[in-house]
Amino acid sequence: MTSPLAAKIAREYGTPAVVIDMDRVEANIARVQAACDAAGVANRPHIKTHKSPLLAKLQIAAGAKGITCQKIGEAEVMAEAGIDDILISYNLLGEEKMNRLGRLLESTDVTVAADNPVVIGDLPKAAALAGRPLGVVIECDTGRKRAGVETPAEAIELAKLVAASPGLSFKGFMLYPTEDGWPEAQKFFDTALAGVRLEGLEPTIVSTGGSPNMKNVGRLAGATEHRPGTYIYNDRMQVAAGVATFDDCALHVYATVVSRAGVDRGILDSGSKTLTSDPGGGIDGYGYILEHPEARIARFAEEHGFLDLAKCNERPKVGDVVRIVPNHVCVVVNMVDEVVMVRGQEIVGILPVAARGKLR
Amino acid sequence: MTSPLAAKIAREYGTPAVVIDMDRVEANIARVQAACDAAGVANRPHIKTHKSPLLAKLQIAAGAKGITCQKIGEAEVMAEAGIDDILISYNLLGEEKMNRLGRLLESTDVTVAADNPVVIGDLPKAAALAGRPLGVVIECDTGRKRAGVETPAEAIELAKLVAASPGLSFKGFMLYPTEDGWPEAQKFFDTALAGVRLEGLEPTIVSTGGSPNMKNVGRLAGATEHRPGTYIYNDRMQVAAGVATFDDCALHVYATVVSRAGVDRGILDSGSKTLTSDPGGGIDGYGYILEHPEARIARFAEEHGFLDLAKCNERPKVGDVVRIVPNHVCVVVNMVDEVVMVRGQEIVGILPVAARGKLR
């Protein structure tokens, strides 16, 4: 059961194909911008999801204040395309990074995150190279145990260190609360805010994050902006988090059934090299097949998606082309050099994933 | 505790860096070629591991008969570089694939695998486009429940179908036995062989696969060739399978510790976007850190590797650069556009991963 568009994509482009529906992309951009507007916080979308200057510009045109990048390499691609307000939400350190950050800062308004004195000790080198101040936000851990200081006291100390460092400018705080951790985040932030004010410092950026957190956007009193990423495409994780429906999922992997060697099983031409082994926070299987919702993508080899068809009433045949909603869309986008853009039943273009694979 | 080479790579190239030691690469190539020679089977290395024409040519110069690719896009890159004996070990079907396969076959000696009549029904289109015969091996499942017919009777029927199809030439059988499934694979093959001989068909390729299966190479009576892939770099899975030591691991991910927000934990600048979420067949953690073997890479965000340091006597500091042996090296190589080549303590070049991301 292959849809006419799937047949066209398989014939003209080939599978596996990573396909984005531009009508849905635009609707997702508009909906989340409206939600940020309604909540009274600026929108600073994380471009790690799409890695495309064109889509970043659509987000900015819709009202986003600027963008968030995770790596300098991503920021370089975005700055090259003319985007000028970039938060790099990551600890940067070392000579190679400072040289690149300095060059970037020469022409672009860049703010970086820091959670330790080693990073803050390196950042003045970039500011000196650029000959202008570098803004720094202090990353606060509010439950994820990832990066970020664990206590307001540490945040205050680092804010003072930034303010005392040549070429650095204290900009505020970056938080990424867990979905049910906003009351604790509020306490953390309030304490840190009171502390820096005692030092004569005033944050201008208080940034919260996460597309699943769109249900909490604006909930942190004092927040100035939010950093949602995945919302532009959505995926099974967003649906599981209750912030999107399958109709809001704008990206699908089109895959062909290439083998049906057993009654209850089949093989897709999309394995971990396309869909990735990302478990999606514990969702069952590695993707949701629109044409066969009872099918389970049970496991992967790099180029083989193992289909468990035991529960299917109708089973796909060899040659069928199916559409898959991935568990985690950001990691899928990073696997491909380009995505196919469609509107309705038409292929409207090929979009390079220009900032793909920027590890550094 | 950063080694001098790690410091140099971080300074001159930056982290994360995927680094290959060419002395070890060459030793691995030589060792496996010698093992194939000793076993009396040709070596047809799977290039999915390195995705580099330069390294494929080193394998051929060392004695490999040809190469194995998993996708047409990989074969196109290799053929463009002048490699002329290519097995595409995958079911190919559909108009887009047949057009490309036809063009490839015009100039290159290509053999493909098939495990069903739909695929065999399409392949004559490629042969017709190229104006010359296309060799086909029948893929046999001998325990992995991936692609491949489940019974010798099916294999015999498909061999007959190939032989009766215009432009197709029956070449033999492709097997990928499980590590302890060689006696069953022998039974399967013997029955299929007897069956095709009754039809007047004689295989010229009987191909077995897998680097972990190097301990079994030559064990299938009648095998003509073996398709090892991972051996050129090796990884934790190969070490776990007992076919390599950590000293044979030629590829390391060099990563920087960027955060140490808690006593028992830290963050590497390499997350799933570098090391991938590949579980490596159930190995504990997502990589082995040479400098801190007691550390555990417990989980990932895309750009964050979560270090559990609870069992470490000595704990890394922010700014330390560590070397990681990945769980599964093939999938890591696919994440990067290039790898850094070293010999001893010297950086000797940058090697493009020319066939990276060839999903189609």
C-alpha cells in the first residue's frame, strides 16, 4: 500500500528519503511562535533539529529573536548565512575553539554558555581576538544532571567571575528544566538572581529550553526567552510528551520493504544509518509506520530495519514504500546531507542540511 | 591526563576528532589478508566500515579480490575511484535503483544479492540498460533472521529464476552465518549446492561474512571468499568477540571533558552525534576510555557524553582530552565527513570519508 507521493519520491529520488512537509513546517513554526508570544517570552529556536539556514530564517521571519546552536561549527554556518543573534548553549574551551569563536565574534553577535571556571578562563582569548566583548550566560542544572552548576551559590560565583574577566560580559542564566521540574527551577533562579543583584549584576537573558517544555513556556517568572528545537518537525517523542500529534509531524523517512523472508517479519532499506539507534526515551520500537501502525521496527543493522509484523492484519509486500515517524527527529536529520521538501502531493525542492555533522 | 598527541590534535584540529592510526590500519589489513590466504578463501572486505576509496585500495593492494558495498551510493564512490570488482550485498529494486545500477554496470564489474522474486524481477532492467549481464548471488539466511531465504529449497528456486531471467547470470550464494552457526550454514549450503547442480548451475561465488567470523574463516567447505569489514579499525565489539585486542583498535574518538558539575560525573563533548547510540550488542556503556578504564559513558544527549566516574580512582578534569574506543566503529565513521590520520605521535593527514551517508 504505497501512497502516490511515496511512489513518486521512490521513483524520482529513491529511498530511504528524509522528507519534510513544508506546510506542516510552517504551521509548526507559527504555532510555537504564537505560544511564545502569548507567554511573553522571546523565541530562540535551537537549530540542532533542522541544521538549515533557510529554516532558521523562516523561524526568524515568523518572530524568533535569534537562534540557539550547540557547536561552533553550526554557528559558523548560520552566521555565514547572515544570522546575527546566536546563543551557543555549550561549554567551549581550548585554543582551536577560542580561535574560531574569536573569528565568529568579529562579525556576529554571539553569546556562549559556561558552567565552570576553566571555560570562563579561556573565553577572554576569544573576546581579545575579536576585539569586542563576549556575552556569557551561566548554565544551571535544574535536574537533568547534564551540564550546568548544581547550586545557585556556584552560579553566583561564576557570574562574578565572568563580570571580573576581561572582555566578558555577564548576560544571565541558561536553564533546561525537566518537564516537571519548573518549581525547583524557579527556586534556583530566584536565589541566583538575588545573589547576582547583590553584586550589582542584572541578567538580560534568562533562557529556558526544550520543545516538550512548550507546555511550560512562560512558567518561569523572570524568563526572557525559550529555546525549543524539535517543534519544527516533531517526532514520536513529542507525541509521547503530549506537545504534538502525528498530524504535526512534518518529517517522515520514506523507506522501501526490500525483503519478506518470513511470514511475520520483513526488512526495510532504512536501518540505524538512517533512523539511528536513538531509543527515544524508551518508546517501543524505532519508529511509527503510518501505513502499518501495528508493525514494530524491532531492531536495526546499519542498512536493515527489522520489521516485526506478527500483529499486523495487513502486511507490507516487497517493494512497498512506507512512511516512518522517527523516535527522535534531530538525530535523523544529522544522518543526511539533504532532505526532500514536499507540499501536499508535490515535491518542491531539495534542502541541504548545511550544518549537518558539525561535531566541532 | 592528556597525552602529547591528544593535546596536539585538540589544539590543531579540535575535538571531537575521529582519529585513525595508519600503522594499526596497515597491520590489521595485513593480518586479516594473511588469515584469508591461509584459509584458502579470497578476501572481499566490506567498505561500510571505512567508506574510503584510499583504504579500499590499500586492502586490494594487500591482496583483496574486490570489495563489498551495502548501497549503490557506496559502490558509485568506489567505482568512480577506479575499483572494479564490487559485490553489493543488498536487495536492490525500483526504477531509481535500476537506473543507477545500470549506469554503474556499464563500466564496473558489479554483482548484487537477491532474496526474493520481486528483486530478481527488477534486475534485468539494469542489465538491459548496461547492455551486459549482471551477476546475482542468492542471499541465504543462516540464523540472523535479517535478509536471506530461510530454506535451501527457496535458494534453489531463486537460482533457477535468476538463470532464466534475461541479462542475469547466477553467480552463487551469499551467507552471513552467526558465530556459532557454521555447521548449520554448511548443511544449508550443501543442500542448495546439490539442488542447483541438478539444474546444471555451478556457483563461482560462495561468500561468507563478518569480522567476528574471522575465527571461522575457511570453515565452510566450498566457500570462495569472505567479507570482513570491521577488522580494518576494530572496536569494543571485536574485542568482546575475541578477534581483536585494544591494541588492534586503530580508530579512537578524541573527546574533551567540558563539564564536571558533580563529583561523580562529567560531560564529554562527544555525544550520540559522534559515538552514536549503538549499544554494541549489549556491551556496558557507550565506549571504552583508555585514560580512565573505570569511567563509564553511561548515556548520551546529542552533544553530551554523560560520564559516570563513581568507580574512578583518578578523575578527569575539565579540559582533559581522552581517547575512546567506540562500541561499534562502522557507525561512528558514518557520522563524520573526515578522519584524522596519525602515525605514532604525528598527524599525517586528513582523510575524507568519501562514501559517508550514502543511504541510497
